[in-house]
Amino acid sequence: MMASRSKMSTKRKFVADGVFYAELNELLVRELAEDGYAGVEVRTTPIKTEIIIRATRTQNVLGEKGQRIRELTSVVQKRFDFDEKAVDLFAERVQNRGLCAQAQAESLKFKLLGGLAVRRACYGVVRFVMEAEAKGVEVIVSGKLRGQRAKAMKFGDGYMIKTGHAGQVYTDTAVRHVLMRQGVIGIKVSIMLPHDPKGIQGPKIPLDDVVTILEPKEEVMPVVVSPVQTMMATGMADAGVEGMENMEMEGMVTPMPESEMPADAGVMEQVEDMPQEDPALASGF
């Protein structure tokens, strides 16, 4: 089936990929349920197909000296008609199992199979998820919980978005079936993931209704110039030396003492006081 995929039409290829993922996921759910199975990712390259198994206990998935992962690789290769060494299986540890809906659904499943009360088991999962910094969580358990009458119980905490694009991106959902003695009990765990700019704990995309208020920038206060200073600046530029002398006489400007004057000030005055020669006399005419 996998060898002839390149000759398929686009529509048939999408259907074949979906069927392959569904069968592979069901196989791993049944095989790795006790090892904290939390999903699978399929990466297809021109050379080989890589299958990444996400679990909370990766050492149990690998087995002793990698024996179990080799057995799973052989089963997948024979079932889906892969060529020799055309498929590889890898195990990846879940970073935060409190934010993984599949891991929590499996945990709740084994709690119920162990005989723990439904209400106590569900509240334990809700508390564990909220301690993992999730925005919200909802656990729904339905079936013959007590007695012969089937009913549904819903446990939740925090903030939960179920509709729209945010519901698809931020909400992680998992469904499991528990085969109890009195019948089948259904479990549905939904977790509202937190926003993470790095994309590790949750989605990078911020929510649409979240408004971030930034701190105001420090404003530079303008310097206020008095009319007297403005008149002084314009008067010194227009009047020149005579205007300066008049201002000194009126007391508006204090003259600089000779001790603070630069060394070449006297030279500049001598050069300015020297009489200028007539250009006609200088040329000899």
C-alpha cells in the first residue's frame, strides 16, 4: 500500500494517510496504554518514514536494550508493507504530562479500573492539571457509574474555549473507553493550554480577546526659553560689538574678566585694529 502511494491521486493519498494514521494510533493505544502513551507523529521523507511516539515513560516504550521498539518497528513494517529499513520508530518524552489530555485520560482510566471512586478520581485529575499551569480543564465521565441507570458527570475548573479557531488551537482533547464490569464507561478530558511565546508549553498564537497594555514612554519635557533670553540671543547676533557694549552698559550682559579670557584674544583684537590697505595702492597704481 505504501509503495504505490506515489502513483495515487491527491484525493486517494489524503485518504490513505488518514487511514494509516488512524490504524497506527489505535495499535499504539492498545499496546502502550500502560506506558503513558500520549500521541504519535508521522514524518514522511523521500527516503524513509519516521514515526515519533510521545509517551510519559519512554524507557518502557524502548524496552530492554531497545527490544520493544524493534518489535513495534517490525509489526508496523509488515502490516503496512514498508520496504526493509524504510520506517523508523522513535520515542519522545512528554515535557509536561499535566498539559497532555491523552496522558490524563489514560491515568483516569486506570484509576477507575483500580476501583477508585469516580468523583475522587476526576477531582484528582482536575487538580493535577490546574497545578500544571493550565488555563482550564473539563472532565466528562458517562455510563453506568452507580446502579443500572446510566448518567453523565461533568467536572471542570478554570477557563475553557470550545468554539472557533481558538478552541481548535488551545484545547487538547482525548477520549477513552473503560471496560468495567457493569458496562462501558466513556471518558473525555479537555485541557485549555496556556499561551507560550516559545511554543513549548502551549500555542504561540495569542488569544484574540487578550489586550496587552504597555507602559507609557518617558516624555522629554521641552525647555522653556524666556522672552529676555530670546531678545538677548537675537540682539547679540544683530547688533554685534556695539550692541554688546550697550547691553553691558545697561547691565543685561556681564563682561568677561580679563583673567578668564583666552590667550589669543589680544592677538585677535590687534589684528582687527590694524588699518586695512587700499587695494589700489597695494597694486602700484
